[in-house]
Amino acid sequence: MLGKVVHEFEETAIAVMLGLMTLLTFVNVIMRYVFNSMVIWGLEVVLVLFAWLVLFGVAYAFKVTANLGVDAIISVVSPRTRYLLALLSAACCLAYALLIAKGAWDYWAPFAGLQQTTGHWFPTGFDANTRDRAFFETDQVPMLEWLRWLEDAINQGEAYSKMPRMIPYMILPIAAALMLFRIIQVTIRIVKGEQHSMIVSHEVEDALDEIAKNRREEV
């Protein structure tokens, strides 16, 4: 159930971001070359959406096993050794995802008026001395009226003239959590023997040929 909800959330978010990027870019091109004007905050929003799309894509790649890698070694070892190597790879990815999640939270938290974590590698608590950065704003993106509640919630009642940076930076902990969730799913599949590695193929050409074959079959 949780996997289905996350799946629908990811695909909907990716579709919305692609649509908004295309729409904003199209509108700005028309306004610039036809009306000699532009949506001044459009470029910054497109850049933010592109960054969001990339970070969402990292988690989504784990879901669809779209990560490319080299399997020259694991393809020549015994099934038992291949299984152990897959588990080792999954463990390394889990450790990496946990580090990314800590770093993502620690970077975003001050902009949301929250505390960073303590601990050099993994969180051991929360740092009460975290410097509050909730007053930081984006350069050009206007503040939306329905987000004014953030002024009392994280900015000590001070009004925002532009959107607070905690909004665009929010993708960092979200994407890190999604990546960790997807890696846990892959690890479980490897343990159960339903998947044999973290990667899709040892050569880019193999993956592209498979995609082309699937498209031909669909046609």
C-alpha cells in the first residue's frame, strides 16, 4: 500500500514538474519575442523545478532499476557469490543513502527554522545551537498568499517579500527519503531473490536496445 502511494506521488510530481517547466519556458519565450517582456521569476522557478526533477529522478531510477553499472565481475562468478556481492552493494547503497539523508536534513533544517542533527556520520540527536536561517528568501519568486502562515510558523511573524528558501530546498530531505525508501525496497527484493543486482546492465547499449525493443513491441 505504501509503495503504491509513493509510486503515484513520484509519477504525479514528475509529470507536474515537466509540465510546469514546459509551460513557463513557452510563456517566457512568447513574452520575450512577441511582447518584449518576460515573467521575471520564471527562470528561477524553472531552475528550481529542474533541480527537483533531477533529485526525484535519482529515487525513481532505483525503483525502475535504471542505474547503469559494470557487471563484468559478477557475471562470471557463481550464483552464491553473485548474491553476496549484491547484498554488499545494497549495504553500501543503504549507508550512502543514510549519509545523504542526514546531509539533506542538516542543510534544509535551518531554512525551515528547525534543528540540524548532531553526529559526524549518522544522526545522534539534534543541535540546539543551530543557526536559524528561516528569514532567507528566494531572489525573485513572489510569496504566495496561501503560504503566509509560514511567517508565524517559522519566521517569528516577520512578513516575507519573496518566497522563503525553505520551499525550494524542501526537495532535499524529500528526495533523500525517497531514495532511502527505494533502496530499502531493492534490498528486500535482493534478499528474497526477486532481483539479482542494483544495476540494470553492464553496458549502456544493452539498456538502450532493451528500451528500443519494448517500444517496437508496443507499436
